[in-house]
Amino acid sequence: MKRILLIHSSLFGDDSASTGIAQSLVERLLREHPGSKVTTLDLAREALPHLAAEEFNSWLVPEEQRDAGQRSLAVISDRLIDQLMSHDVLILAVPMYNLGIPSTLKVWIDRVSRAGKTFAYTSDGPKGLVRGMQAYLVLSRGGLYRGTPLDTQTGYLTSVLGLMGITDVETIFAEGLNMGGDTRQKSIDAAMAKVRELPVNEHEEYGYAAA
Ligand SMILES: Cc1cc2nc3c(=O)[nH]c(=O)nc-3n(C[C@H](O)[C@H](O)[C@H](O)COP(=O)(O)O)c2cc1C
């Protein structure tokens, strides 16, 4: 039984390639792990606000000393972290926007990648506090970027997940979606084939490490 957190960020709703491919991945995982639970977050439909100074500063105030305003701001990030931590599979469906990730996904990351909560600064550098989580990245693009310096998404997402301790990351690409001809369909078909063939790993222990 898996607890799957599926995060969409495409502006194209049901026509989105990343949404469709990620959905197929969920169906595959549900077949492999009957009884698994899925939570879906659509950041394009329910966008979080940018992380502004007041909200960030509320995290720095010890919990018992926060006033009502600080409590209501700190709880936004606390709840997203609790949500992440209560799952053991994370699927990020990520279209490329202006050579980067959607800004709606960035603000989610700004709230879950949090010192003292999901990673800790140590004398050896940052240490991830999330254990045993499997992540899948479904990366869709209009053009072709894989393996080039313009693929800013893969390195960034792998690094920021790694910072939190999420190092088991599988990547599925759907590229060239806006290049005309049959490129789009072929690319989506290849991504769907990869979803069917992916090894589905077992993870022993899931949870939090001590800060
Ligand atoms: C605001 C916006 C910015 C985009 N920027 C890029 C880009 O920088 N590079 C690219 O290859 N495609 C870009 N695209 C095209 C999308 O990546 C492409 O349409 C992709 O299929 C979207 O994925 P989805 O179908 O999963 O939503 C952009 C699309 C939008 C709406």
C-alpha cells in the first residue's frame, strides 16, 4: 500500500501532456500496489501565493511565541510539509515554462523545502530529513532540451528534492510537444511506454530523520 502525492502544475488542464502521463503513472502504481491512496494537488487551479517576508518571518518565531497573524501564516507551510510527509511517493507533473518550472510549483517548493523541517544545516552542509520517499518527475516541453544546459528543470528539481533527502528520483520526459508533425504524439507515446516499463521499487522505511 502506497500513499501517493500527485502534484500537477500545467495551465492546460485536461489537455496537458504532463497531467495525462502522470495520471498513467498513478494508474500503474495503483495496479502494482492495490489499495494505495492518492492525494492530488493542482497548483495551476489552486495557486499558492508567493512566499513574502511576513510569512517567512513567521517560521523564525518559536511556535509558542507566535501571535495570531504569525500562526495563520506559518500554518500554510506546516500543512504542506505535513501533507508531503504523510505520503511515500511524490509525483511532480512539470511543464517547462520560460525555460524553468512553473512559478506555482516554485512557491510550493519554497514552502516545503524548509530548514529545520525537511532539511537541516550541519557542519557537513545541508542534511535531508525526509527518508524513504520515491519521487517521479514527469517533464513536458514544447522543444528539445534533455541533456543540454537549457534543461534547467532536471538539475534543479533533482537537487532541491535531494536537499530534503529525496534521492530516489525517476525522470520521464515528453519533449518536442510543440514541434509539429507527429512529434507530439510520438513523444507522449514514448513517455507512456516508459511509465509501463518503469521498475516499481519497494522502500523499506519511510519517515522523518532527527534534525
Ligand atoms: C507560459 C508558457 C511558457 C512556455 N515556455 C516554454 C519554454 O520555455 N520552452 C519550451 O520548450 N516550451 C515552453 N512552453 C510550451 C510548453 O512547455 C508545452 O506546451 C508543454 O506541452 C506543456 O506541457 P503540458 O502539456 O504538460 O501542459 C511554454 C508554454 C507556456 C504556456
